[in-house]
Amino acid sequence: MDRATELVTEVNDKFWYLIIALLVVLGLYFSWRTRFVQVRMFREMLRVITDKPDDLPDGNPGISAFRAFSISAASRVGTGNIAGVAIAISIGGPGAVFWMWMMAIIGGATSFVESTLGQLYKVPDKDSFRGGPAYYMQYGLGRRWMGVLFAVIITVTYGFVFVAVQSNSIADAVSTSVGGHEDTVKMAVGIVVALLTAAVIFGGVRRISSVSQVVVPFVAGAYLLLGLVVVVLNITAVPEMFVTIVQSAFGLNEVVGGGIGVAIMQGIRRGLFSNEAGMGSAPNAGATASVTHPVKQGLVQSLGVYFDTLLVCTVTAFVILLADPDLSAATGASLTQIALAEHLGTWTIHFLTIAIFFLAFTSVIGNYYYGESNIGFLTPSTRALNVFRALVVVCAFAGAIGSLPLIWSLADLSMGVMATVNLIAIAPLSVLVFRLMRHYTDQRRQGLEPVFNRSDMPDLRGVQSWGDTPSYPERQGADA
């Protein structure tokens, strides 16, 4: 097991230089071409997330922008925010937090581009829409082979590896909470998570979004509130903490790790695992929404990056750093638990166990949906889908009893491959997003609620939805 972990880690250490270069270069390019849409249109993000959904062709109401956001949030807001941040700090030092912030801001533009493309090339589904990178690779680039490759990668990454990561973090948190009998606890956790996963994933995307939009805001809100309490109680230490983060980020005050390179590497890796900007995952969720313009869901998913990293991940980082813990003594979820207990008492160990359970479990079902959507791209076979569901349940159990370092290393490798394929695809397709954004902002300047029909840009090839529709009811007099 140790040798397997070392081998995967060696591959990651080299491969991730390429991924970081792609993420930074393309993120900056998208930011420049969109005039930093992730900052400039922040107020518009808050406006469109409350939009009511359009009706589907069968007359039933579609999935709203907020519900689609909840599906992606279910995957984003999970153990990456609690265990992943702790791992980044324990390996890369406090400076990893700074680079996590920087990649979230740059990644907001990347998320905007990929999620707008996911909406543009979505296809009708039985109870909503479905789409994602596999679809814009086939219909936008005209390369089905590339779509098939991505569909296989994301199915393995999210359906199997990331499900195992979430289950493993639940088991780690529960073991810290109850103490002793670690193997028995992990076995029991694996069985419970597997059974709950099986119960939910056979209910379809509507059940997934229904569970997510209730659980995620409540649990994340409670966790953010505790984090705010910690900050208030330690307000005098906050300026020094910021100085430590910045100094460590540039190698001026290394606490742990191998220097600035380790801080950058860990910050970007854990940031990508957490907010998923550029990985090609969020477009799968964003494509399910029934909105009047593709840009709307691009804006909503950019907001998701901020919510995930600049809020939830930052709270975890503050809780850990303000406790000034021994970063070599613990890692993962247990480090966050120990730090929170130092601030507010041992009862928070058990609270965080519950929070991790719910956040990780909603991530499991959100991850499952990404796999389901891409299984549908590969084959219409119901049997194939049921086999996939069964394997997801198996991974939910196996992850709980597996090795923490190996599972996280496999997650790094698989998400790196996935991000590479997706970034290569969205680079040439981004010109379409820039056109769509101009189309959107032109209507907003006229005081209209933006609406897109494929006849507005008849030269676009492969668009499967967006047929001509009546004007949006609130189109006139929109608040520009």
C-alpha cells in the first residue's frame, strides 16, 4: 500500500506542473477576454441565482438555476473544504491558503466559460436537461472520441475515486469522534454510507437536487457560523495570521513543507479539488437548469467557486491557523476537528463529525450524478447505469476502510487528467462564450431580461436545444 502511494505521488508531482500551467494561463486569458467577469458581474450573479425556471417542452417546470447550483454545491462543498484544506496546510504550510484564494479568483472565469458551454450544448433529458464537457466536445468541437474519453474519466473520477474520498473522510472524522476500535468504526461507517447512497441514487436528479438544496445550505451555514465565532474570539490574532499566510506563500516564513513550491502545489491542488473550476464537473450540473440564456448559469457557477473557496475553505483555514496546532501531529478532517475543539470545546469534535457526514454525503450523491450524466452520454443502456450505481455503492463502502494517503493521491491524479482534457477543449470553444456574453450584456443594457435562441447565432453548429421560444415574461422592464 505504501509503495502504491509513493508511485502515484511521484507521478502527481511531475504531472501537476502541466496542470498548474494550464489552469493559470487559461484562467488569466479568460479573465482578460471577459474583462474579469468573475468580479465585474458579481451583482448579476446574485440576481440570476433567484430566477424562476423556464417550463420544459412537456409543460412541467424545469430545474431552476438555484437547484442546479445546489447539485454542483453538493459536490463542491464537502470534505475538500474541511479535510482537503487541512491536508494543504499540514503539507504546504499556511501559504497554501493564499494560493488557494488566488486560484479561486482566477478560476471564477474558467468556471464561467465551462458552465456557459455546458448550457449551450445541453440536450433534453427525461425530466430536465443534461450536458457537460462530453457534450460540448462532441457537438461543439465535433470530436465524439474526445467526449467519450472525458465521459469515461469523469465517471471513474467522480463515481468511484471521489466517492471513496468522501466516504474515507467520514470514517476518519467518526473515528476521531468516538475514539478506539478504528477498524470496526470504519467498517460500520462504510456500511451506513453505502446503504444511504443506494437509497438516494436510484431516485433521479430531482431527488438529488431536493436533498442538496436543503442539507447543504443548513450544514454549511452552521459551520460558517462556528467559524465566525472562532474569528471573533481570536480577532486580535487575525492580522498576524494574515501576515503568516502571505509570508509563507512567498517562502518568507515557512512553517512546514518544502518551501514556496510545496505551498503553491498544495494550494492549487486542494483548491481545485474543492471548487472544481476547470475540471469540467460543474457544467454537468449547470446544464440541468432551465434558464433563458446560457450565460446565466455560467454566472451562477462562478458564484459557486466563491462560495466554496473564499467562504467555506477560508473558514476552515482560519479555524486551523488561529489554533496554532502542531501541523505534524494530525492531518485531514481530524486536524480540523482538533483545532475547532481547541477553540470551542470538545463538543465541536462531534458537531464537525456530523457536519462532515452531511457535507460528504451530499458530495457523494452530487458526484454520482456527474457519473450518471456521462453514462447517459456513453450508452442508453439501463443495465449499464445499474452496474454503475452498484459500483458507486461498492466504492462508498471501500473508501471508508481504505488508506487515506492513497485515496487522496488517486484523487489528485484522476482530477488532474480530467482537468487537462477539459481545459484543452474549452480553450478553442471559449470564443463562443465571449460572443454569448456580449449578447447577454447588450440585452441587459437595454433593460431587457436576456433571452437566447439559436436563431440569434445561426452559425453555431451542434446546438441541440435553445429553439425559438416566446419572450420571457419578465423581459420588459428588467432591472439593468
